[in-house]
Amino acid sequence: MSSKRGQISQAPTPQNTPSSVSGSYLNSKTVPTIPSTIKEDDDDAAAKKMLLSNPALMSLIEGKLNTLVGEPSNYIESLPQQVKNRIYGLKSLQTKQFELEAEFQIELLELEKKFHAKYQPIFEKRKKIIEGKQEPTEEEIEKGKELMEDEEDEDDEEKIVEVGDDEEEDDEDGEKKKAEDKDVAGIPGFWLTALENLGPVADLISARDAEVLTHLTNIKMEYLDTPGFKLIFEFEENKFFSQKQLVKTYYYQKELGYSGDFIYDHAEGCDIKWSSNDDNVTIQVEKRKQRNKHTKQVRTIEKLTPIDSFFNFFAPPVPPKDDDEEEEEDEEEEDDLEQRLQLDYELGELIKDKLITRAVDWFTGDALQYEFEQGEEELDLDDDSDDEDDEDDDDYDDGDDDDEGADGAPKKELPAECKQQ
């Protein structure tokens, strides 16, 4: 199913983006009064000249016109009763259409679930081949080879021929390569490579994330009993965290939107049980030594700072609860929160509809030729936290020369702290 990447104001389906958290606002300011009329005998040229020479007045006029958009015109009330009755009838007919649209969406979702179940044997075999637990059949190999050759252009075909000629000329290197091939199980780094070719997702992957993602063995999707789906990332045993699966779940509202589609509600992630702070790729660890002013004893403390990471995907942003914060502060954060929520859902949409269904094409890079180039603003998905001091730090002096990072190298003091599990 093709991906729909609409604006956040659109009511999305399980393949669309989330609805807006809230609307936008305009600051109310005291402005000069705009003349309500212009005399008919005024010279047009003079009026235009006045407006062009006064950008502020031009802006005020545009603002006043904008306030009229969406205002009731009382046009319906001015119509004859017979015409109004016909409009009432059309409203009633449209309600019946909405009921059919709801039925359509429910049946469409059930159809998606039905075919998703049919895909599972294919996805399961794909997983086994990637992990090296099963090999493709000769027929599958030949069919895949033909497909890839058809997709390659003439330049790529020439390069393949040249590589083949070089291997034939150097039998010793060829035998060495065959020996190395025997030691390779499955397709190493398959999902990491596929993720790194998927633009918006690749922007989130750091060098430290890549090391963890080499242990990613599968990504799959499951539908919920209620409208929604979950993404499941499966990992082999590794030193970074204890879980075998990391799960992200997307939920929809029960009621359909005006457009007849399911409306995205919220997402829930999971707590990653990192083996240690040094293994946690979502934070930066700063180790500092402190000397007690009285006893001269030295202790080492860790200061943790949140950093950008792909694994923040499993800690999705949530709208803040109602509190006593000033409205002005809420407005400043609202736009950023709206973009975070939209991006968070779009990432899930891309993984669900593009990556999982076309995994091998993202691994080879063939899928890139079907993508349109779209400039996307990079967003910081991490929340900054305030710097806090330990309660018992008063008796200790910080040694600037003793500061060191996770690897023992000196590091600059960072501004924020956080607590990790």
C-alpha cells in the first residue's frame, strides 16, 4: 500500500500522519484603526501609492481581511424555506454516506489484516535467510538474479563484467574470497543498511546506534484488535540491553474523522533495559572526580546528558498535561511539539509501509529511485533537562583536570543531567 504523507491537519488513516495537537494562534495586539471605506471619488492611483508606501497599513488591511475568513454570511438563512429544506435533505443524505464510509474503513482494515496474515510465511522465510538459518532455492536465486539484472542500467552491467574478469585473472584471490564466503552466515547488517537508506530514519542513526543495530535481526508489524498497529524490533543477544524485542505501538481513535478515515491518537514506546550507562546510546556519560574538602577522600561521579539517538524512537513525545503554565510559554512550545508528534508518526508509517514491505530494495538501495526528493527539517527528539547538583556535593571540590568521559579521555562539562534506568 502506498504511503500517504499528508499535512498534520489532515485526518489520517493507519497509513497517514497524525492530526494536529492544537491549532495555531495569533498574538493579540493593539493596532491602529483601519478605515472602513474608501471614498468612490478617490483617485485609484493615489490610493495605490498610499498603500504601497505604507507596508504597515497594507499588513493591517490583509489582517482584517483574514479575520473575515470562515465568518458566517447568513446566506443560508436568507434562502427561501423550500431551498433550505432541500439543503437539510442533502445533509441527511450525507450522513448516510458517512455511515457507508465507516463501514468501508472497517472492512478495509479487516482486508488489510487478512492479507497481512498471508504475508507472514514470506516474511518468516525472509527472516531465516537474513539470519542464515535457511538458504533460498535455486529457482528463487535465478528469479531474483533476473529481476536485479533487469533493474540495472548498462553502466552497472559493465561494472559487473569488469569485476568478473578481474576475479578470473586472479585465481588466488578468487579462492580466498570463496573461503571467506563460506564463513559468512546470512546477510550481515541487513536491517542496519536498510534503515540507513531510508532517509528520515537514517538521519536519526548515530555511530553508536549503528553498533547496536548490527544486532537487529528482524522488524515486523502486527495489527491490534482495536484500530492501530505495533512495530516489533527483534535483536539477537547483545551487550547493550537485555531485551530480545523493542516494541512501539500506535493507537487510533474509535470514531472516524470528517474525511471518513481513522484518526491517529497516540503512540507508546517501551523502556529499554540498558546493561549500563556506558552501553546506553541515548545518553552521554561524563565522569568527574571530586575531593572532599575535609577528609581529602576522592570519589568519582557520573553526569548523564541526553543525546540524539535512533533509540529515542521508543520514547515518543506526549502532549503535556494541563497545568498552571502561562499561555505564552505553551504557545512557544506548541509548534515544536506538533512537529515532534508528526515526525514520530511519520517514522512509524515509513517503517510499516515502506521498510518492512520492501526490505530488500532498501538494503540494495533500489527503492531510492522511487522516492521523491523532499527537504525535511531535522528535529531534536530529545527534551533538554535542567542541570541539577547532588545534595552532598558541598563538601567536595570538582577537579577540572580529573574530568573524564566513558573511555577515560578528558571531557568538557555538559549542561544537563538525566536519569536512566
